[in-house]
Amino acid sequence: MSWTTQRREASIANVVFAASLLLPVFLPFASPLFQLPEFAPPQLIYSRDLVSLLLAPWVSPSSMYRVLSRLLQSALLLCLPKDSILPCYLLWIAIGLSRTLVGFLLSRSVGWTYPSLFNHWALYESSGGCGPPLVTYLLASGVRPNFSVLLVHLRGYRWEVTESFVLLVACTLLAGLDHAPWTYGIAVGLAIIVITFRAVFAAYHPPEIAHMYPSPESYPESHHNLKRHRAGFQITLLLVVFIPLPNILSTLLPSPATFQMPSPSKHGVPSLEILILSYPRPNDTPSSPDHHSILSQTIASYLPYISSSTALSVFTHASPSTHPSFADAQQRFRDAPVTFHADQDTHPDANPGQYLHVAEAFRWIVEKGAMSPEWIMLVEDDFPICGEWGWKGVLRVMQALERGHNTPSPETTKIWGGFVGTGGSGLILHHTLLPILANTLRLHALANSPFPPFMVRRPADIVIQDCLLGADPLCPTAPSSKDMSEGVWLARRQPTMVITSRLIMDHIGATASTGKGRLYDANKWRCGWRHPFHGRPEFHIHVHSLEKYLVLELYGYYQSFQ
């Protein structure tokens, strides 16, 4: 392999910049303290961390493929003119800010209002190095690495490979090795904007173009530059097709991944018990055998997934005589693997409501003693699971909970729960938290509450969520929190909950709320909606396989619950 053009001496600035890109590849071997995380929009949106954006070209690569990409970036920089370094860095700032804007729009903004536009990776895709700005610079500037024709000799044959072809291969390799379609897509989009602006400027300002090439001797160079810009635009269009292609194919092809409920830690005791809380709802009394109440529909959605490792229970603190839907479901599912329990205890010292209802349900689970399950998933009786797509999300979260709770490192925060729904539904708790939560919720339910009157009363679901997050003083927190102020700890703590990027539970009781006079929008908080906590740093989000099944199955589940 040889170059037909005379190579220029690489400038000192290019050598230093290229070497600085390679330095993070080796520094983590000396000390983990030198390993900077890659840039992702949540660092700007939620943590206001501008440093991660500014230092993104020098972060440590997260995979071997990105190490190879970093080597290619350094090689390209050595072949570029010395005045290309600052434009490349400024282009990265533009790309990073654009990524943040797009991530915000497709998650917290229109991604919240229009679930079909929500995309997890638009927000969470990480990137580092100088690959994206290099692609924009090479495509839009007309500048080329220090070669025009590459001569390849093999077995006596000779091919001429034009610089456009080499440029296409280089940009394609960068995009493929980094596997960051959102970042490279924005880089290519920025190149299209620059090329289009230049074309419009040339069309409406011919004097400026003539001034740029005043002498006839410069016309050939002008023609050569125009050819380069045209070639850059053609390569850009090809990259627009190539960059999203791997993600499209991975969505359409079947997944080899398998999803299983973690094995029970005790023989004969399930790993997960789905605890459905039921309370009388207005206008939900079954009028005929063919009419299924909201509770019956919810129970039926979970039944296909009940096994030796997963149990299903229905709990109510209302009398069966005042709760006909409970009695009807008990009769309908008398031969199904469902446990029904109507708690008849009286509590004259407490106010009836959600605090007492949930506290009594937790007490009932705790009283099982050695037969208590490892994990409990709390479900309100109008939140059915979103079919097999939704259940696979539960399995993924359960696998993450088992790994996170049994962590061997004392410095690492244990994972105490998950959240796959909204409100009080879909909360998954470790059984060791139930006594704490039962007593805390009972204190909230007391008519003569010991809490001071100026203290803001939190709803029952918020009390549980705060406990799982470690924000409640009665619940487990990270060991290091004792040595930090509350603000510093909240900023630095590790994720203590696992969630799915989208809601995997439907909401079918919006127009039949248990609260008097309360009505909800029946079209909101349905299967596939963005999870309310998506993006927050204290949550570990599982999304990898859920997005793939979403494309194939989601809209079918939308229709099945209408």
C-alpha cells in the first residue's frame, strides 16, 4: 500500500491532540480514578454537569470497538491540517448540545405527551471521543485527509480507490464501531445543514463566491472544491441510510435472549408474589356472567404467568358484602391459582383509606413468616399487565433486582425495589422492608397521628417510593450517606431502584376511581407510556429488550384493552 501524494509533516498540534485522544485508553489501567464516564444528555438535563460535555473527547472508551474507533480517529487527525482541531471541538459542542435537546424532546417533552415518539436511547445513548465531529467536519468542510488517490496492489492487480470512497469507508467505520446512531445521526444532520447553507449562500451571493476565486488560475481549484462538496453530500446521504440500519435490523429480527423468573431462595416459597389490592368501585358490579369487572380483568391478565416461582394474591380491607366485584372474582377464579383474602379487622383508632389498606396488606404478608416471598409486587386492581411484552419487562426487572440486592460490595448501595407502573401500582419491594412500611403507613392512618401538624402528608405510594429510594430515615440507605450532607448524598448516590423505560401495566379504571369525585383521563398512563421516573439518576433503567418487543407487539396490546 502506498500513497500517490506527498504526505505533509503532521503538525505538533495534531500529534498532541491525537495522542490525547488515546491517553484515556491506557490511563484506567494505572488507576480507575482516571476513567471518566462517557457523555450522555441526562448529565446536562438532570445533573447540570457541563464538564462531562466539555471533556467528552477525552473520556475512556466503554468497549473494545470504541477503542478501535479511537485509534481510527487519531489516525485521521494526523492526516488533517492543523487548523482542523478547533473546528472539530466546536462541532462536538454543537453536536452534544443538539443531542441533549433531542433527548429532552423525545423523553420529557413530546416523548411524554405522545408515547409513540418516546425513545429511550435518544436520551441515554452515550458517546465519547472525536468521531462524530470528525464525520461532520469531513463531510461538510470539503477538507480531506492528506491523500487523493490510494493505490492498492494485490497479486499484480492495481485498483484506484478515490478519496470519496475512502472517506465513506472511514465515516462508516467510525459510526459502526462507536455504535451511537443518535449521535452520528445528529453529526450527519449537522453536515447536511452546513452543506445546504453553503449551497444557498453560493446561489444568492455570487459576488462573494467570485471574490473567493478572483483569478482564472483558481477556477480549476474551485471546480475541484465543488466536486468535493458534491461528493461529501452524496456520502452524507449514504450515511443517513447506513447509521440507523443496525438498529432497524435488530428490531425486526427475533431476539435470542431468554427471560426467566429468578429461582426461589427457599423451597416451596415463590420468588415474587403479585399482591392485588382491591376496593369497591362505583358502577363496577358484574351484571351478568359475561360481564367482567375491572378486578376480574386484572386477575385474568396475570394468570398466564403464575408458576412455582410466581404467586398471585388478592387482598381487600372491605367487607365482601360491600364489595361485590371481589365476591364475583372469588367465584370466577375458584379453580385458579389465586389466593383471596378479605381482612375483617376493625381499627377504631385509624382513618379508613389507602394508608390503612396498604398497611394491613403488608401485615398479612409479614404474618406468613417463613412462607413470605422474597419480593412483593404491589398492584391496584385496575392495572393489568400489558400481555407477554409487559411480563418480559417484569422478568428483566426481577433479574436486575436479584443481582442488585445480593451485591457483595459493602460500598455499593443495595437495590431494594423496582417500579414498572405508576402511582402505587407496579412497585416491587423486598420482603424485609414490609414491617417498616406497615408500621410507617399505620402511623399515617392513625386518627391521632404522632406526626406534627406542619409536616406535609405524603400519599401512601410516595411513602413507599421514598423508602425504596433511601430517602426515608427509617429505610435502608447507602453506607456512605452517614459521611455526607443530604444534598451531596442525593447528588452522588447510586441507583437504588430498577425501572422500565416504558409503563408495562395498563390502566383500565380511570373512569371508576375508588375516590369519590375523582376522574382520570382514560387515554393516559397506558401500555407503553414513558415511565414517570425515566431519566432520573437514582433509577437504574432496563430497556434493552423492551424496546424491541415494543415495536412488534405494543399496538396490539393497546387495542386489546380498549
